[in-house]
Amino acid sequence: MAGNNSYTIVEYFGGDDGYRCGYCKNDKGNFSHGMWSHSMTVQDYQDLIDRGWRRSGKYVYKPIMKKTCCPQYTIRCHALNFQPSKSHKKILKKMNKYISKGDLPAAQEDGEPMDSVCEDAGPREPTKVCQSDLKVAARADIKNEIPNCSAAEEVQKNSVDSTAGSSENSQNDSASVSEGGTDAKAPNPGLGADPSRPPSRKAKDLRKERRLQKDQKRQHGAGVSPPKPAHTNQPKTLEEFINESLENSSSDRLEVRLVRSNPPSPQFKASFDASYQVYKLYQMAIHKDPPDKPSESQFRRFLCDSPLEAEHSPDGPEMGYGSFHQQYWLDGRIVAVGVIDILPTCVSSVYLYYHPDFTSLSLGSYSALREIAFTRKLQKQSTKLCYYYLGFYVHSCPKMRYKGQYRPADLLCPESYTWVSVEQCIPLLNNSRYARLNQDPDAGKSHQSGVKVNMWRQEDNCERDWVGYT
């Protein structure tokens, strides 16, 4: 995939010192290994994130899971098998309604929480803003709690008793009418349903039934077997929900443009200032940064610079591998930008920022759904590229649990480096912040010696040694 002259060159920093945790705000509770990457092949980075590493700009880090206050588990979604949940459909419909009718929802519609954010969640990173693994997203907690059985049974019992009482009263009323004829309980003349006539039905259902009967008679007369009824209960796909907005819109109001950020493409350079201005507004409104903090140099280091080498492969996607920005253009201006890495087996979400005026559209969740659909599209070009990585799942931080709603999903076991379904992991994480997710004691033993990655460590004296990182 990469050329013979491509290497991964890093400087390792160690992980002995604790720093502030952006999740629980512990001043010295967050610990991680860290290294500055001068260059990195996409395959090496794929191997690293499958061992629990993540990047923020050119800084690559791995939480020390047993030591850090808020363990961070790598999470991936099976994009091909993803089916939007009820809350995801609501977000897609909200966007579709805005695109087709121009109705911007209120700041908080129908009691739905706004997009969750988590400030300063990363390691010792010069920008000290929300770390790259934090996908700003919508729905908050996973509903793990089982409803109280006694309370549920009581509600059900009251409902049954109420129904039974109504039925019993109805029977008594009928008996009185049939026996007394002019009983006081009998309905007034001209009121109530005529018992001699069949119960009323919807006109729409009657038309469908008559149409079906006519078709059957016509086909029977022609000697044609009537067709089998079509399955109308097939759920809509993610792509169908997304495309509804384009079909119902009189113009292409929303456009998603993919531009390469490293090395920067002409399209990236042309839109750089507009993209930066959205980032600046986002940092000031969402993270309460002063106007001078989200500088252009900070923006470049944090979200534009990347160690990943641009690579192409005959069996890979047409745009190649590496780091990109997905720009969401609405009515001719940028309203959101998703920072992503396209790797050999996945699309990795790095960060999302958006214009504060459109907070009510839940752009964090909307962009995640669009990125899942984008992964499915790339899989048609490269069959092994079928996963969507959402960064880190932090069960101890309720604001970060929303990532577990993009199912089917797996968490990476920090000891066996095997993938375990979220459903199996949640009971373990409810009992303990840190857990070996794969309960099989023999799982992952073949990987205990560490993963060999084609890396070079560059020391101050410029001597280089080949090393591998676990």
C-alpha cells in the first residue's frame, strides 16, 4: 500500500505524570502514554488504534487504563449492519424538515437534550481544547436501567382493572337496554351506533380493499395467479432517511464536500478561512473560550495537521487514505466540519465542530450518521473498509455514553485486544470503571508479545532505532 520509502517516525514521551481529566475534572487523575509523530503510515495507525491509541493533531496517545481515573475504551460501529434508532430517525427527520421547509427547531425541542460536549478531555496537548476523540454528539445516556418490575406490574394491573371495569359497565348497560326497552340508561333516539350495521371503517382501508378485490377478479378472469402481498413493514435504510431531505428540497440546500487536509488540497486551502471562523465561533460558544484563545495556529495544530501520509491503493477508495475534512455547506456557507481519517479498515472520527446558530439541529449526531453512511459507501469500493470508529467510549462519563447507541458496536478489551459487543461490556462497566472485557482467560494470548509496527523513534541526537509499541 505504502511506498518503500514510507516510515512511521515518532518521539515517545512516556506516561508517568498525571494531568487534568476533562471527564471528571480530576487535576492529576489522567494518565496516558504519548508520542509525537513526525510521519505515520495509515496501516501503522490502523494497527495502533486497534491497540487503544488515538491521535490529536500529530500527538498520538494511549490511556493507561488501570491507572487513569476515567478509562477510555476504543469503540467501533459495524457500519454495514447499522440501523438508525428511534432517536436517530428523529434527528434525521428534524434536519429533513429544516432543509425542505426552513423550520429551525427551538433550542431544545420535545425535551431532547442538546449535543453533549466534554471540555479539556485530552492529554498534555498544546491546544488544551476538547480532545480529538470527543465526537460532539446528540443523545446522552444509554438506557441501561431495567424498569422497576413492581411499578411496571402495578401500572399494568391498573390498566387491566380499568379496562375490565369499562367492559363490565358496558355489558350492564346493554343488558338494561335489552330487558327494559325504555330504561333510563338507554341512549336517546338518534344517538349511538346502529347495532344492525357493521362497525365503521376508514375510507382509505375500504378503497384499498375494493381495489384489491377488483385486481383479483381481473387476474382470475385472465387466468393469472394473484400476486403475493408485498412486505410493507421493511424498515427504511439509513440512506433512505438521509436522501429524503434531498428529494423534498426544491434546491440543493445541503452539500457535503470531502476535502483532503494533509497534504492540503486546493479546495481545503480555498475554504480554510471560512472553516476556521466556524471553529472559532464554536469554541467560544460551546467551550466558552475567550476570543483570542482559538487562534489560527491552534486550529492548524489541532485539526488540520496530521502525521498520516496520503496513500492510494488499487483496491482502496478512490480518494485514497489519510486525513480529510467533511464540510457541511448549507445555502452556500459552511455550518459544520467533521474531521475524519480514512484508514484501511475503517473511517475514524476525529472531531466535529459546527456553527452555534445551528445547535438545535443536533449536528453532532447528524454528522455521525452521515459518516456511517459514508463508510458504507466506501465499503463498496474497498470491501475490508467496513467499520466506523467513534474514538473513545467513557462509561464513567454519562455525557460520553451516547457513542454506545450506534449499534451494533464493539469495545476493545484493554488486556486481550479483542473486540467485545457493547451489550456484554455494559454490565461489567456498571460494576467497575476498569474491566477486562473479554472474560476468556486465554483470549489474546497470541498478542501478548506486542504488535510490531514499522516505527522509528527519533532522539535528540538524531539517532534512530526501530521499536515496537504495545
